[in-house]
Amino acid sequence: MSSKELIISPIKEELVKFEPYFQKATKSDLPLLSTIINYILRRKGKQMRPMMVFLSAKLNGTFNERTYHAALTIELLHTATLVHDDVVDDSYQRRGFFSVNAVWKNKIAVLVGDFILAKGLLWSIEHRDYDILDHICTAVRDMSEGEILQIEKARKQDITEEVYFEIIRKKTASLLATSAAVGTCSVTDDKEIIERMRLFGEYAGMAFQIKDDLFDFQKSNLIGKPTGNDLRERKITLPLIHALNSTESKEKSRILKIVRKHSKSTTDIREVNEFVASHGGFDYAEKIMYAFNDQAIAQLSAYPESEVKSALIEYVNYITSRVN
């Protein structure tokens, strides 16, 4: 059985039942909006966040309709974020297809992202899922702050490991943390259990982003965005931070000069990659990634062995072993 099959196995029926929710929640009478929503639906990803919601719920209580509401709100928030991210990053591809902004331009993409986010928030209000809404709004705040902090540091080029971890905790890990938290709070109001699962999701999310940052340095890329994209946007991530901290000022200045260039050639990207490799940046980032992996799994130690617990452990291990 593959990793994905092991993860899905305890929630297979629930995932099938969940499929119509997104289309129902984002229904619109505007033809253009309906066309764009259908375009997004045809290109949706692995549904990793709804899986986290469902598995967290099943581990901690009895699956119910509120669990579907939680998963839907998370998926709507995630989708809105992806649409907005492509605008912010000037990215014209998403999972190997043209992004919304590439086809319909930035103004439409921003408004579509706003529409999807509003639909998610309204869904929680309409169903009186105020505890779920509280977690969702916190995630929106954190993700916005994380994105702005990353942009600020890309301009100043003064990022440290501590700041990097704060960026990825807010920008990426907060959504997986929220997925685990809302899945859990859909079946229990025990704050200690909800916080434990939130931490589980946060640590998993930290590992997820470090893996993505490592992907960006790879020679061949399978995740739908150009190799070296972070460098082209002047973003300094963990492998490069470590390499820069491990070298003398002259070599450090030379690499930072390349990073600060607004236009980078393939030769520039290759030179930075070789610098990171030669100074142990990739090995260091992998070590930190696996440490977060272990911290996530440690949050599950209090639970007895079960198919759902095994699926959550496989979920975390999949994050760090995936090839796309």
C-alpha cells in the first residue's frame, strides 16, 4: 500500500462525501465567476489539509457534520491563499497549469480570492461554527503577517534563522496547525487536546515548508514552479541561511551580491546552489526538517495505536519524503 493509500484509508468514505461541498459553497450566478471556480476545481491538489482535518477529528472523537464544515472552511481558505499567492509572487503556473492571474489577470484573481475567502467565513457564520471561525481568522492574520514579513526581509536581505522560522510558522505551518485544530474542535471542546493537535499540525507544517524550500534548489522540479524561484524573488531560505552563516565575509558578500540582483541568470542560480551544497546547507535543512517531523509525531505519543494514528504518522513522514 502506498503512503497516500495508508493516509486515506481511514477516511476514504468521508473524502468522497466531501467532494461536492466546495462547489456548493462557491456557487455563483455570475458566469465569469462560475467559469473561474470550475477552472480551479478541475486543478485542485491532493487535499492534504482536509485530510488533516478528518484524521484529527477521527483520532479525537466522533466524526460529524461540523467536521465537514471545518474541512470546507480550511479548503476555501487554502484555495483563496493560493490564488492570492500567485498574484503576490507574479507566478503564472500552478501545478503545471496556468494560474488564475495568468489567464484572467491580477485584478480578477485578487477578487476571486477574496470571494472564496468570504464564502468560507460566511459558511462558518451561517452554521454557527464560531469556534472554527476563531481558528480560521487567526490563521488568516498569521498567514498575512508571515507573507509581509517575508517580503520585508527579501528587501532588506537581513534574515536570520529565527526570523525564517517565524515566517514559515505563520505563512505555511499556521494553516496545517489550524487544520488539525479545527478538525479536533469539531469533535471535542477539550482545550488541551485541541492545543496538542494544533502543535502537531504546526510541526508538520514547518517540515512541509522546509521540504518545499529544498525543492526550490533541485535541478529537476516537479512541483509546478520554476527551479530557483525563491532566489529569483530574492527570498533567502534555510539552506542558504545556514551556508551564509558558515562562510567568511568575502565569499558571503559575493553570494549576497548575486541574491540581491533583480535579474538572475541560470549561471547565477547554479552558482548559489553549488555554494549551498558545498557549505552543508542542504544537509542542515534536512536535519532540521526531520527534527520537526519527530516533534510532530511525538505529539501523538499519548494516543493508543490505531489505524488513524498510523495514518497521521504516515502523513507526516510523507511530507518529508515526497518528491512533489
